[in-house]
Amino acid sequence: MKQIFTLVFLALITFSFSQVVEDSVVMGPSYANDVFYSLSDGEVSQYSGSSWTVAFYNKSQSAAIMINEARGVELYKISDNISQFSTIMDTVGMSSWSQLHDVDSTWDAYSAFEGEATGSQSNYGWGEYNFSTHIISASRIFMLKTSNDAYYKVMVLQKQTGVVTYRYASLDNTFDTTIVVNVPDYLYQSYAYLNMDNHSLQSREPDANNWDFVFTKYQTDYQGIAYYPVTGVVSREGLMIAEVLDLPANASYSGVLFKGLKNIIGSDWKTYDQSANMFALSDSLTYFVRTTSNDIYKLYFTGFEGGGTGKIKFNKELVLSVGIRENKGSFEMHSIYPNPSKGSAYLVFSTEQSKNIEINVFSMLGNRVFKANTATNVGLNTVQIDLGNVENGVYLVQISDGSQTTTQKLILNK
């Protein structure tokens, strides 16, 4: 009876004292600043949105290097013959070059520099992976235009155990520099940032545990027709978010699917009304955010003032707090192998309790391509999934036991 009383008391603490909190952030005129925000603590920091040009993902197993396209940075593929680097001295033929873009749904894959990879298991767009040395070495030359309209030819010389060597030069070769980015120096952040106008590396993200969202401008793909800049909300790695098409007063997270993509909130919670010359908010759109500590917040937007002030208003409510729960039980995914996979892959994970789990696989656009349910045992588990009918590409594998969710990346290359 004592144990039952304790659990009931904890449940009362967990659910009974939530309240709606009204909050806002101000990005400034023309959305000039990026605002990092914590659901528990409010605004964390602001940085100029134009203070970086390219950003290097900080984990050794990824080749992602993204660009600040929404602030005017452009990237073009010039040549796969890296011996031509010094001889390229103008932008003649630029109209025939392939312009490359980041995919806005993930932090660690499909970046602009990885664009138009050959499809080979070892090719990462900007470089070729050596399975013996585990080094990615340059295989492509790019042209990059900064937000200040300076043009540079670029090569990513290599990435080795978390160290990126990045070379860029002016078209007339009077300026030629090589930057070494030791990404472990940015261990608690997603990216290390380089400003190619003043040639400085920057640590502009707060530590990952101190923020949940960044209110920012980013480039998005409109239905495969065109890329254009939008103002919205990007979530940090590790957050799981569910979008519910219902009024905030009625919306529930029960039975909904939480996804780990960074653009689930994104920018489409508002639309521009041309006849009224103002932005309109959707009143039947609610988000539920599961943090890395498994707390769940309800979030919905209440105001958007546009580019005059860049002010965004929203309400948040802590609807579930599990930080004080007992007997939570750990649940962790260790690896996916083989990765890259030719269609069949094994998920290796551990749990301290026998339970049923759900496995979902999502494309980078958020489309679910696979779903399965299975029972687990205490300790280490290995589950095989068959994606033989799924197209080549990068996917997010998500496993959930109902209270916890974990996600890892899987590459299909058949």
C-alpha cells in the first residue's frame, strides 16, 4: 500500500501544477538575430544571423557542412577535378554550375556540401571516404558567395577523426587560406561556425543541454519547385516533436507520433495574407515537445509581428514532467549495422525492463517508410529490419517504448 500511495503522490506532483506561460522572443528588424531559447528557462542568447558563412558538424561520423543560405550565402559545384583549383580564376559559366542547398530537416546529413553525391557508398559529395584509413579526402571544387558578395573557390581537404581541413581562395589567388577546425572543441554543440568574410571560427551555440529551439531564418524547399528563405523555429538534436492539428485547448499528445526532425515546428504555423498585408496564425495547430529528460511541453503561437520588429509570441505549458518519477528504466540504442546498408539492417539497443517497442523509419522529409512492433527482453536486444523496398538515401530510425524515444541515422545504398 505504501508503494501505491507514493506513485499516486508522484503522479499528482507530475500532472497537477502545470500552467500556461505566455512568452515571446524578438529577432529584431528583418529578423536580424538568431535567438536560442530554452523551454524551462526562456531566452538563452542572441547572435547576429549573418555572423557565419559555413558550419561544420561536430561528430566524426558525419560529413555535413551547411551554409547560411537564408542570409545570402550561395554554393555551387564547379569541378570534380581538384587539380584545377589554382587555375579557376573567374565565374564564367556560373549559370551552368549546379547550385547546392541544405536539407532543412536534419542536422547531420544532406548538407549543401554533400549535395549531388555520386551514389557510391564511399562518396560524401565534397569528399571520398577511405575504408582503410577512415579519412574523407577532397574530391570536388566549389564556388561560394558570402553574404557580403565575396566569391571564393573552396575545397574541403579532409576530415579525419573529427578534424576538418578547409581551404578557400580568392579567384585571383591573391588570398588563399586553410582553416583547421578541431570539431571536438565544440563537443557540446552541433556545429562549429566559420565566418569567411572576417576569416574567424566561432562558437555561437549555447551548450546543447541549455537550449531547445533557435528562432532563425533558414532556407527551405517549396514542394521541389524552388528554395526560398523563411523565418521559423528549428529544434536542437535530441528533441522529439509532435504536430497536432487541433485547438490548443483540445489537443492531446496521446497516441501521436513524435519525430526527431529539426523542422517539425518550422515556419508553416503562419501564412501571409496578401489582401490584408499581414501574417495570419493557424488557430488549430498545436505542438508537443518531448525534451531529452522526457518532459513534455505543449506549445502554440499567439502572435507574429513580421519583419518590422521580428517579435514572435507563443504560449507554453509543461503537461508532463517525469524528472521525479521512480522506476523509469533506461532505454538506449547503441548501433545500427551494417550502415550503410543494402536493405537489411540490425538495431542494437538495451533496456532494463521487458517491454513492447515501436520501430519507425522516416525519410529526411518526414515521411514514414517503415513501421514495426516487437517485444524486448531485459538487457541487450538485436532486431532486424528489412528496407529492401525503400529507395536509397539517408533515413532516421526511431525506436520508442511509449515513454522514451531514441533516433539514429541509417544510410541505404543498394
